[in-house]
Amino acid sequence: MEDAWEAEAAEAAAEAAAEAQAVAADAPTTTPSPRTLQRQRACEALMEGDAPDAAPDAPLRCAIAWDGVNCWPETPAGALAVQPCFDELNGIRYDIRQNATRMCYSNGTWRNYSDYVHCHELVEAEAVEDAAMAFVFFVGFCLSLVAIAVAIWIFLYFKDLRCLRNTIHTNLMATYICNDATWIISAVVQEYVENGGLCSVLAVLMHYFYLTNFFWMFVEGLYLFLLVVATFTGEKVKLQIYIIIGWGIPGVIVVTWAIIKHLGKTAPDNAGESHPMVLLIKHCPWMAEDYYDWIHQAPVITLLAVNLVFLFSIMWVLITKLQSANTAETQQYRKATKALLVLFPLLGITYILMMQGPMEGVAGHVFRNAQALLLSLQGFTVALFYCFLNTEVQNTLRHRMSRWRETRTVGGGRRYTLSGHSKDWSPRSRTESIRCILSKCR
């Protein structure tokens, strides 16, 4: 009974796969496209470095193999290998959000055909939408890079703005610059350069800077929580501790992930999200997702959850303070709402809002475009709220402009002192910290 079922299943699968592989079979004299040659060279390099295990008790495995269309990784005997469909064949684009399969028999040999029945051509509308989303990410990242570069220059140039709080802001903005720049470089490299080694290096750098971004968001939340909620002076936590959290821990996580991913040689899972990293999967296997990615994804989810707790705690103290103040109720709600919106990008709450949504129909189209726009402009939003619209920054710039005008008119100038802040502009108390949060909303 079992043998008959296997024979029937194999026959049905062969018939389904025959149609999917007809494109390759019907064009034996066609010169392979550059993308196919790129995949073939990468596969041959893997096969050359795949030394067979000579140990007598070694488990049977199917070796790395090239089937003329795709490269199949080393797979345990009796397992079904699964990987995304090829992105292009004979000049025709295919949907990489679907999977192809190939059976590794229990004797350690591959089935003589691969199942590409689910690999379909990308319809023109989907291709246009993918290109449009990539363009939105590109423009958004470029705008963020310019805004953040100016903001960092302001924080570093003006000594009056140098304090722990603004140093943390500067480090967060630096992660946006690194993250956005590596995404743009990776997009250009994968489109015009065929280099597997460079692709791997860029993939590791992208994941590292992506992680540092979330860890510095966590540092921002921790600093505010200690200052506003825990009534603990945030200045007592040394900058070195924050640097270890923001730059050091992500390095350990990414190195661990890279080593395990390199040694694992597993087939990537389906990746169909409209996410900036997913748009780069096309020609770089290191960008494709697999279950090893939980090594760096789990910390991100944890940090966002902790920041959400920080946000609720800070807002509770803020609302309590506003209720005790002698202000109109509508004005209290207005200030609380503005403070909430200002804290959203700083603590990464935007990523939580954009984590899941509709993917089909008009609602899916709107959600994907909103996701691309908000995520790519995240750095721009942080620079806008915490630098350009920051009352401290505006006062410093006005002060410098006043001195500059006075120097030009009378050949000299006098120093102005601004009350309400310490010498290094850092808040002195919890009440003043809350005032700083509200001042960013004005």
C-alpha cells in the first residue's frame, strides 16, 4: 500500500514538475542569463569547498548540487530540501516569495528532478510595485541620511549642547546613518556587481547596524525611564555602559549569528514581507531568512517590548504631572498626545505598528507603501523632533546667530546666559526632564 502511494505521488509530482522545468528544457542552446551564471558560479564554488565526510559512521547526506536552474544545499538523507524560487530565468522574473523543493532519498542521492511547480512569473503589476517600494525606501533613506548628518553636526559642533542625553541622541542617529548607508550600498552592489564575498560582508554589516539601531533605541528608553519614572539620575549611569549596550552587545549577537549561519548551510525560508532587507534578498543568499535568524530577531522583539513598557511608564508619570498642573483639560490631553507622538520614533514604536498588516488587495497595497514610507523616514523623524524642533537646539542657534550679528556690526559680542538648564544643558530634576519632553512638542 505504501509503495503504491509513493509511486502514485512520485508520478503526480513528476507531471507537475515537468511543466515547471519546461522553460529550462526547451531552451538548451540559449545562453544562460548573467543571473543564472552568477548562481551557477556560486554553486560551483560551494561544491568545490564541500569536502565529503569520510567517517564510517557519518550520516548520509545529499551533496550540494546544481540542477541547471538552482543550487541545492547539502541536505540530510530522507529530508525534503526547500528554498525560494529563482529570481530570474532566461530574462523572465519569478516570484521569490514561493518555494521550490527537491527530495533527498534515504540512500543519500537526489531525486532526478526538482519541483518548481510553485515558481511563477512575476506579473508586471507586482514587479512595478516592488520597484516603487524600493524607490520609496531609497528616497526615504537618502532624506534621512541628509537630515541626520546635519543633526549630528549640530550636536557635535555646539559645545552648549554636549550632555549625556544629546550624546545618546547622537549615537542613535549614527546608527541610522550606518544602517541607511549600508542598505543603499547593498542595493547598488547587488544590482550591478556580482561578488558573493562582498555580498556576505554587506549582509553581516547590515544586520549589525540594524541591531545597533534597536539597542540604542533601548538605551534612549532606559535613560528616560531612569530619569522620569525611577527618579534615578540618569547621569549616574556612565556613557561607557550605554556604549557597551548600544555597540558591543549587537556585535556579539551578529558574530554568533554569522558563524552559525555559515556552518549551518540550511535552506532559507519563504520571505515575502515588504521590508527593506527582504527587498535585497534577490541575489544574495545571506539576506534570505531562515530559523537561525531568530538569534538576532529575538533580541529585537524583546527590546521593542521593553521599550513599550518604558513608554507606558513615562506616559503615566507625564499624565499624572499634567493633571496636577493648573491647566485646562484639553490642553493637558494635547500636550500628552504630542509627547506620545514624539516618543514613538525615539523608542521604535513605529516598528511595532508596522510589524504586521494586510498583504492582499487595496489594503495590502496601502499598508506596504505606508510601511516603506514610515520605516525609511524613521531617521528623518528622529532628527526632526530631537534636533531641528528641539527648544534647546533652537535657543543655541539663536544665541549663536545673535553673537554673529553683533560681531559683524560692532566688532565684538557678549555672552548670553540662558536660565532653566545646567551648564551642559542637561536637566537637573525629574520635573525638568518632563518639561524637556514637552518642549520638543512645541
